[in-house]
Amino acid sequence: MNVEQHVSLGQPDGDSAAAGHVLLVNYFFPPMTGGGMPRPAKMAKYLRRLGWKVTVLTVEAEGSIDELLSVDGAANVLRVREWRLGWFLRAADRTVHFMRLCAERLTTRGQARQTVLDHGFAYEEHEIASSKVGWVLPAVRAALRVHRISPIDVAIVSLPPASSGTVGWLLRRLRGVPYVVEYRDPWTVSAFWTADADGMPRTDVVTRARLWMTRCLEAALLRGCVGSVIVNGEEHVERLAATFARQTADKPTVHIRNGVDLEDVGMLSRDPVVPGTLRLLHTGFFYHFYTPHHLITALRLVQRAHPEALNSVEMEFMGGGFPPQLALQLERWGLSGLVRLTEAGPYSQALATMHRADGLIIVLPPLDSDRERLPTKLYEYLSTNRPILAVVHPAGATAKLLDGMPGVLVADNGDQEAIAGGFAAFVAVARHQRVHGYPAESARRGDAHHYGERAAHMDAFLHQILAPIRASRYGDGSNPG
């Protein structure tokens, strides 16, 4: 479709877009699937209600868009074709990986140890190969055309991938468009690849050089932005300010977490509780070092110390990336019938499945890089009245958010016995509540995490940023649009 035609579709007229024109730069966007899809769709929906003219810049993707993630009538979605640079990025990734292995073997000669990666319980990281740099120039070209037709007041560039930040940086350099950096995950602050899959720091010269180079890129990105948004734990806010003190000085940084659209929850049908097998659910993809190996290996302890907890229980992992070696390990232990693996489905299906499950599971790796992670599924789980088992760091962001909430059990993800005991207790609670009913207060856990509130926070932040810019341009801070 011609860009000029695309931009004109469904846009508000007159003062209905008095707030301004915001460009959401999101590589990951429906119809793609995964935990990162709801946020941009819901931000577009509710920012539009708050008076913003919204354009989403993303890549072409195949598939149908889930009805609950559609932004029809709320935003224009501009899709660009990504340049195919996969061969080059994979070659660069393999080269860096090989150089790192060589450097590690020189410095750790005679100190070899079996790691989670060696057991096949996690995956080698391929952050360079998945950097998505092939979409940068097509995205910038499309954004410039949009800006010429309907001037963009501010862009929100959402990371990962970090290449989205380059889109904002170039828009600022070429047309003076101010941009906000949105960190859905950290980039170089607590970068997961600076340690191995067991959490041991990588001190080789290749990793140190890679960190220095990427940190220079992040510094340039932050130097050019007008503010930052942190999606995960509050400690990331502090670490970002400490690591990039000069680049973030005198620029606002806000903490706007993910959430859940309670309008979607209200549309779900309420199926009656079905007796029989206790159904425990984990939703989401596994990738790199982010796998459930510590939970699965703890089931061996459950089998020995709490065998009754495994009777008539099914653990469903909905998504992809469950390590095959973990499935083989379950077979060796005689527990293959305990776990069911299902593919990722539409968002509405996943949300409905959460509300039908007897219990919900969150699992994060026992790594420093994951301490401040707040999975998107967490907020969707909180919109149910089902018990939740969180296998996370007891002092991390997820544990802090869940502290004091009804129907929640937290198990230390670095302690196998604690995980086994927590799992057994979780099963007991799930069985009890399925028979005797779910506490009324559990159904209200998600009320404080509505995406409407998150968008209102974003709206206030954008106005805070734009006020001095508009004042310098127009004298009184008004929007002449």
C-alpha cells in the first residue's frame, strides 16, 4: 500500500488528536506471537483514547491478528520489509562465538566443568544473529515519509531488539524527531551474555570487548533521547542511571510496567471447574538461557520426597523452546506423562487457558540478569483467581511484586529443595481451592495493573517531555496541530 494512503486511514480529525502524533517503533508486533505482543497493541489502543494520533512502525509478518490484539480504529500500522541479512548476522555471531570459546579455553585450561549448556538444558545465546538490523533503513525511510505527511511529535523506540533504537536515533538526526527509549529488557545493563548459562561471569577478552562496543552504542542512543521508560524491575532504573550517568542526567526516566487489559478479561467465558487431573499451566517461549531446567530437575526431588504431589497432575508448557534434553530426562525418571508440551496459540486462547487452569507457574532462571525480570504473563496470571507458583529469586522484582498477594507461593529458584517443597505446597493449595472455591480477593489482584492505567502514565510522561519542546517552538507550549 502507498504510504500516503496508509497514513490517512482511520486517523482522527480536528482536535480529537490534540495530544499529538506518537510513533511506536516496535519490531515485534501482532500477528507475531509471544509475551511482547500485547504491550504495543494495548498502548496504541489506550493512547488513542487519550487523544493521541498513533502510528505503529513494524515489520511485515504472516498470520492473522488475534481480535484482542487488533488496533483497527486506534492506530495506523505501517509495515516494512526487512532486508535479508541473516547470513551475515549468523556469520558474525558464529565468529564471535568461536573467538570467545578460544579465549575461554586459553584462560580456563584444565578447569573444564559440566554446565547447564553442556547438559542440553539451555541454549547457546545468539544475540548478534537476532539483532534485526535489516529492518533499520526500511523503517527509517517509511517513518520519514509518514513524518512528511503528518509530523511526528515523539517516537517511542522499544528494545529489544536494540536496532529499534537506531531507528529513533536516525529520525532525530535527520528530522529532529524526539524519541524515548523503552526498555522491555535491559541492553548492556546486566546483559545476560556477560555470564554463562550457570551464572558464572565471562571475563574473556572477547566478551569484554563486545560489552565495551555495545555499551558505546547504548551511550549514543541515550545521549540522543529525551527520556527513558523501564518496563522491568525498579533496580534497572537505578542501574541505568549509575551506568550512564552523563547520558541520562537531566532526562526523565519512568517505570511503566507491563499490564493486562481488563476489558479482555471481562469478555472471557467462565467455564465450570472440571474434576479429574489437576492442570498446571506455564505460558511463554523459552530461549537462550531462559529455560525451566531448575524446575524440571527439582521434580526428581518431588518424586522422592512428595510423590503424592505428582498424582493426577499435568503440567502444560504452552509455547516453544522446551529443551529436548529436559524431556528425555523426564523419561529417564519415569515422569514423561507429567509434562505436556503445546505450541503457542493466539493471545485470546492463551488468556482463556490461563483462566481455566487449576494453577499457574512462573519460572525464571537463577541468573543475575533475570532478577529484575517481570514476565508479561505475570500480569495476565494476576487477572485470574488461580493460585500462582513463582520460581524466582526471592529478592527479585517478581517476588517483590507478588509479596503479600493472596494465592501466591514463591520458591527460591536457586534452591532445588525449596523448589520441590514449594511445588508440593502449590499442588496442595490448587487441589484445595478447586474443591472449596477460590478466594474472592484473588480475583482482584489484577485491578492495579490495567493497561488503561499504564497508558495514562505514558500519556503524562509524553506530555512532560513535550511541554518544553513545544514551549521552545511555539512560545506557549501549545500544540498548533
